[in-house]
Amino acid sequence: MRDCIVIGAGAAGLSAGLTLGRAQRETLVVDAGRQSNLPATVIGGLLGHDGRPPAEYYAAARAEIGRYPSIRFDDSEVTRADRRGDGTYTVVFADGRREDARTLVLSPGMEYRYPHVEGLAERWGGDVFHCPFCHGWEMRARPTAVLATGAVGVHGALSLRSYTDDITLLTNGTELSGEYRDRLSAAGVKWDERAVAALDGAGSSLSAVYFVDGTCLAVSAMLVKTFLHQRSTLAADLGAEVNEPDDFLGVGAIVVDAMSRTGIPGLFAAGDAAASVPPSMAAAIASGYLAGAGAVTQIAAGY
Ligand SMILES: Cc1cc2nc3c(=O)[nH]c(=O)nc-3n(C[C@H](O)[C@H](O)[C@H](O)COP(=O)(O)OP(=O)(O)OC[C@H]3O[C@@H](n4cnc5c(N)ncnc54)[C@H](O)[C@@H]3O)c2cc1C
């Protein structure tokens, strides 16, 4: 019986692991190795690590936590988790192994779903990005397209104004209201309502957006709207409450209190999977720290 199993070793799970390791709690950190920002060239906006490549950051964080003797890593996937009658947890791995623990931290991240446009996936995390705070600086001063509709598109286009003066909102076949046109005009933002066909450029770089009519717009960066979705049914299977779909963030974040506690004793959730604010590395680290501290406190109190 371990003290804790942490499911997912991105920023949130590693942060929880660090807190548990320092408290000498026997902890298994399980990770399938698909942190959501791995395709990105660098991490933007994380104090102390600004501009660092994500893979390098995760390797350093893992080495830091691995120094604590009560921490074990398991590079595999959890397929199922159950709460037993005595309030402890059993976790089942993809290869059929089982492990038991007194507490669980769910930190599996979220799937970021972006628009299905030919040529987008190859440029995701590079010239195609989803968050101005993460990569606006790296993309600054470039001719930039924003691919999003309605209020979200207008908000996205306006939010880029401190990074570049050349912004075009692509509504991909939907019509902008007069009110939105007025707001964009006043801010010097262009718009194009034609349906988008494909992105193009040498290698993984972006140099043009093609429309269905065969013409193109020269841009070298693109902001796209993404929606977050749970990567698995683990939270729901454990009976954790999840949020209603939300037009801004996405679908089904795990409901937690300010201390990363779900409503189920011994079950904590952190990072994107439980984010009620726009996701970031900094927020994931903070909520993972609280989840780890919560698990340590609960075990110490003997619940
Ligand atoms: C392309 C991109 C670029 C980004 N750039 C930035 C940036 O520059 N700055 C910034 O602040 N934020 C950035 N973000 C957001 C940031 O990456 C996330 O907020 C942060 O990584 C969330 O951390 P997490 O630990 O919750 O999830 P993740 O980092 O996604 O880690 C979750 C881990 O859990 C594993 N996992 C999932 N399910 C299971 C399971 N069942 N069993 C075992 N393991 C499992 C996954 O494989 C993964 O390794 C970016 C996001 C994306 C998509």
C-alpha cells in the first residue's frame, strides 16, 4: 500500500511528486509521456524557465524529484482506478498490473483540440499557437492570422495587439456582426470571412493560408482557438464531479476546491484536467503543489 499514486507527470504531477517526496511519502508517479506542450519550441512565461525547451524542463524536473528516495517513476499508462470500500485506491495499468494507494492525485492533463485544417497539425506548437501569453513574444511583429469565430475570435485577435500590428481574423466561412466589425476596425485589425482550405510553408514553418477559392494570404504565424477535453474517463469512473462544457475553455474540467481536493476523500486533481482558469505551466505547478500537500496532510492526519 503506497501513500500516493500520481497519475500523469507533467508540470502538475511532477509538482505534486516533489511535495510528496520531500514529505518522505511512498509515492508512485505514473506517466505516459505526452505532456501537452511537448510540440512547442519553448516554454513561455514560466518564471525561472522562460524560453526553455519543454523536454529539457521535464527531464530536469524529473531528475530533481528522483533525488527523493520515496519516489518511484513508472513510465506506463493507467487504464482504470477504483476507490475501495475502505477508502483506499487501486490503480490498474495498461499491462494489467495493479497498485494500491491511500490517496490519488489525478494530473493527466487535457487534450487540446484545434481546428481540422490541412497543414495545421504539422505546425502546432511552432508557428501555429493557441495562447498569446505562451508564444506571443516568440511570434511578435509577424503578420499573424487568428483562426476562430464569434466573440472568441474577436477576443483572440484583439489580445494579439501588444505583439504585432498586422493581425487578420479568419472567420472560416462565418459572418461577423456589425458590432464586431466596428470593434476590429477601431483596433486596426483586418478580417476575412472566406472558408480556409489549408496552411502552407517550407517544412514546419508557416508562410501562407489558402482559402477554398484558391487565393492565399501571406502570414507567418497563426493563433487558433482550442478546446480542452479530458484524456480519459478516469475522473468520471471515480465519481469525481466535472464541469459543464464551457465556450471559452472546453469540456469537463474536474471540480476541485482551492486546495486541489475533489469532493471524494483522498482524491486530488491538479493541472489542466482540473483548471478553471486558462491553462498554464505556472497554474499547473501551483495546483500540483497543493494536491501533493493535501495528500501529505490527509495521510498524516490518518484519514
Ligand atoms: C502546444 C502547447 C504549448 C504550450 N505552451 C505553453 C507555454 O509556453 N507556457 C505555459 O505556461 N503553458 C503552455 N501550455 C499549457 C501547458 O503546457 C499546460 O497548461 C501544462 O502542460 C499542463 O500541465 P499538466 O501537468 O496538467 O498536463 P500535461 O503537461 O499534459 O501532463 C500530463 C501527463 O499525464 C500523462 N497521462 C495522461 N493520462 C495518463 C494515464 N491515464 N496514465 C499515465 N499517464 C497519463 C500524459 O501522457 C502527460 O505526460 C501549452 C500547451 C500546449 C498544448
